[in-house]
Amino acid sequence: MTKFHKVFVYGTLKTNEPNYHWLTEKENGHSRLVGNAKTAQKYPLVIASRYNIPYALDKEGVGENIKGEVYEVDDLMLSKLDILEDHPKYYKRKVKEVILEESGEKCEVWIYLLHTFKDSMLNLPFLVSYESKGDHGLPYVMRYLREKPGSEYWSDVKQE
Ligand code: PCA
């Protein structure tokens, strides 16, 4: 039997954002949009690193109730998302609660949070909702456009 999971995306995986194609690529498995939602708790959502990457920091109670989208995904898609987000070394996938916009219903979902981040990131502006081309003027730099491949830029945001 196929097992489904719910994932809340708040960054580049949202509809029409730079990594959205991962969720729609047939070879990555199944995904279905459940609806818009916001986190039940507050988190700091910031844009950081030399590549302008969005991060929800693992610091509950600080920041905003973040807006995003809930997807139903299968095992294969979840494993593909884990590869994209490099869970658990880079982002860490955790279970949190969100509130669905349409029904007001609460639901438990997976969310990719940045753990062990630099304290200075808490001085950045906290967003409610992410858009790569938003008026913050910090558009996301796609992987294939980056100077060097690899994860050397993690040192911009990760606390050793
Ligand atoms: N992708 C994941 C986490 C941050 C990002 O850019 C997401 O959209 O939820």
C-alpha cells in the first residue's frame, strides 16, 4: 500500500517558485496540492547565504506565522525532497502543526527547518511569506548558476 505524507512548503518549492518543478516532475513520484496554510507557531523566515536562500529557522516562537502550501506526497517524492534539502545535514525535516486556510483545520505536516544556524541570522528581517522575486530584492540563485557546485556555502548560515 502506498503511504502518503503531508509536507508544508514555504520557500522555493511553492507554486511557481524556483524549485517547484521538483514537486511536479512525474519521475519524482506523486504530489497533490492540499491547500494554502500557515504555521500554527511562529518561526523566523529569513533570506540568507550568498545565494539568497530562504530558511525557516528552528526557533519556535520567534518571527511570524509563516504562509505556505501543503502537499500530499508519496514515499518516493518525500525521499526526493530530502535529497533536494539535504535532510538531515542541512535542512532538517520535522513534524509541526499548520492551519489550513480554507477550512481552518489544524494538521500535522513535515516542514524543512534550518537547525544549528548562526545567531546573527536572527537579526535579519522576518518574512511572513516568501517569493524569490519579492520586493526584498534578493532573488534566489539556482544551483546551476552558482559559482562552485557543492555545499561550501553552508558556512554562510550553519553554526559549526
Ligand atoms: N525549500 C523548502 C525549504 C526552503 C526551500 O527553499 C520549502 O520550500 O519549503
